[in-house]
Amino acid sequence: MKSFLFIFIFGLFFSLHAGVEESVTTMMANNSQKVTSILKDKGISKTKQDVELIKLVDPLFDFKLMGTLCLGKATYTALNEDQKAKFHTVFNKKIKNSYTGKLHLYTDEKLEFEKAKIVKDKRMILQSYLITKTEKKSVVYKFYEADDKRWLIYDVDIFGVSIVQTYRNQFAAALKTKSFEQFLSELNTDAI
């Protein structure tokens, strides 16, 4: 009886996660198609495209967590609430501008997705590939399960390089020689 119960619970757990993994994969593939459609639509301005692209990605990313991770725990916890709020405002603007800017480099590449995989409790990765005429480049989306049970992206490894780690290194180097206010000013003007 105990072994039956264990198998039942394990099977239920596995099937729930398998469903989540499949839904995340499908969601990202559908989102990718929508992004491609927006980018191919030459009837709307770049500014309008950017607005539409941000509408698509905002619900998928946890930009606040991403920014916190980029700043690093020690630095982030040393900030007061006003500094944290200002940082998140500037970081959100920077990351979204960077994202839309990179999307506008799109020509005819294809994005293929493998099935998302749970890698740890409340952590999932989605391996994808950007396929050009000559190359197949890795893009890995890293998700966590938020308190409201949504799976949100907190980092992306692009061609083997983590966005969070790259920004963390840049921010740490800048903060060694600048005050937080100087750092924030430079981040706001894209000097960092």
C-alpha cells in the first residue's frame, strides 16, 4: 500500500511539473511568434513596435529580481528604499531598451525551443536556439516560480553569457570608483 501511495504521489508530482514545463515551452514559442510578427510589420513605427514588444515581455520577466541580482546582495541591501526605487526605475528602462534594441537586429533568424525542464525546486530552464543561415546559437531562459505560481524569467544566458552576471560585473566595477548617485546617473545615460 505504501509503495502504491508513493508511486501515485510521485506520478502526480511528475505530471503536474510536466504540464508546467509544457505550458512554459508553449507560451515562449507563441510569444516568439508574436515578437517576430511585430518585427516584420513594416506598417508600424519602431516606437510603436517597442511598445508592443514590451507589452509582450513585461508579464514574462521579473525585472525587479533581475535588477536586484545584477546589483548584488551586499550592495542592494546597503541601499535605502528611495535608492532601491530609483535603481529599479533606471534599470527597467535600461534592460527594456537593450532588449528592444537587440530585437530590432532581427533579420530572418529562427528560434527553436526544447521542452523546459525543472532543474531545482521552483527553478526551470528553457533551452532555445537562435538559428541563422550558418550558425545555431544557444539561448537559455532561467525561470523561477513566483509566489503567485507564475513562472517568471530572472536571467537569460545568451551564447553562454549570463545577462545577470555580465551586469553584475559591470556594476561592481563601476561602484568601486563611483558613488551610488554617480553610478545611477551613468546607468541612466547608458554610460554603463
